[in-house]
Amino acid sequence: YVELGTEVSVGDTLCVIEAMKIFNPVDTESAGIVRKIFKHSGDPVEFGEPLFLIESLSP
């Protein structure tokens, strides 16, 4: 869903994770700019593993 450099707001959907044929949206808890994407479409993901690095917009 999001790409590097995308500005996101609280509650924006960053991506969707499929687990056991159920699709779960991953929403951001803070506003900022996506600076790094750790996982890409099709990559396996473990519980608690970071997916994105978001630089805060707060000073």
C-alpha cells in the first residue's frame, strides 16, 4: 500500500497481512513519513516483527 517517502497519518492502512486466509489491515499508530520498508509483498512475517520505519513529524 505505502511506498518510501509516503506521509502517513494516525490510522492510515500501511499494508494488509494474510494469516490463515484472513486478511488483516496494519494501521499506523503515529503520523510521519515512511523511511524504510522491512518486508515486501509475499515475504513471510513473524508476530512482533517490524514492517516499517516511520519518521515522526513531531519536532
